[in-house]
Amino acid sequence: MRNRSLLSLAGGVVGVAGLGFGLAYACGAPPFDEERGEIRASAVCKTLGSSSGSADVLRRILPDKSSYSFDDQIMHRRIDDTDRTHDAFCFVNGDGKMLLVATVEMVGYDTAEEWVEDVVANASAPSDVTSFQAGDKAVASEKLAAIYVPCRGEGPREHLSVAVELRQRGGVTAAEVREGLITLAGNAARFAHQQAKCDAPSKVTG
């Protein structure tokens, strides 16, 4: 009887252990976690400017995914001073889900405040954004960083609207995300200003 009881006890322990491992697996806890995919500087969209600096930021603010992919699309590159169009996009995906979107567009607004209303509308509540120093106007929150970058020095005062929107974030603080998005927006703005052959000072340092 004693042996039978010990076997029953052992079976119960094995069953509980098996249940624990099963729950751990279902929850993705170690040792079943998939390794985080690599974010290589060489794979980062050119639209995001400094590849190594942008890659470092993305590693910090994006959630853990087993793989990451980057889709860089330059729809129209401005070729000279008579050209009033420049459009580029960067889509960052993780495990097939959209994590971050960066957009660059040549725009013309009567005031920078009108630009803010439009660029913030779909990404963040107006009350959530605060200003930072860059371009003719720049705003950021924990979901978005955008810069209104001067482009044309003569004639119609077109600007580049540079916006980086985070769709999913990793386990970092809101302040860290905001700082990271500002860095990405600055990198993208400097690159776009050069690519669009802008002749007005960008007012974006770094």
C-alpha cells in the first residue's frame, strides 16, 4: 500500500509539474520564449536617416518580436527647386504586425499650428503632445514625434512634414519612448532635408 501511495504521490507531482510547464509554455514564459529578432542597422529604412542611431532607438522602444522587417518607400524624390513634391514612407513590422510608421511629405500650410492639428489628428490627442525645439515647429508624445522642417527658401514656403508614429511599444517608460521618437524624427528630418534638396536651413540639430 505504501509503495502504491508513493507512486500516486509521484504521479501527482509529475502532473502538477507538467501543468506548470504547460502554463509556462502557453504564457510564453522561459524557457519557451522565442529569441528576440535582430534589428540590424543595415536593414533599417534609409528614410529614418542615421541607420546605426535609429537602430539603437528601435531596439529600445519596440516590443520584443521574433522577427522585424522594414519597408522603405520613396514615392517621389524632389529633384530641383521647381519641384514641389517629396514623399517617403517607412513601415516597421514585427511578426507581421505594424509597429512603427514614418512619413515625409512636402506640404504648405498657412500656419504651423494648422500643420500641428493635421499631423496629430490621427495619432495622438492634442492635449497629449508637447513642443520641442526643431524645425519651425515640433511636437511629440509617447505615440508620435513630428517636425515641420523648412525646405524652400524662396517663393512658396513649402515645408517637409516629418512624422514618426509608434503603433506598438516595448516595456519602456513613456518618457523614454518620447525621447526615442524625437531622435528618430530628427534623424529622418535631416535625411529628408538633404534628399529633397532643400535650400532653407532645416533648424534641426544633431
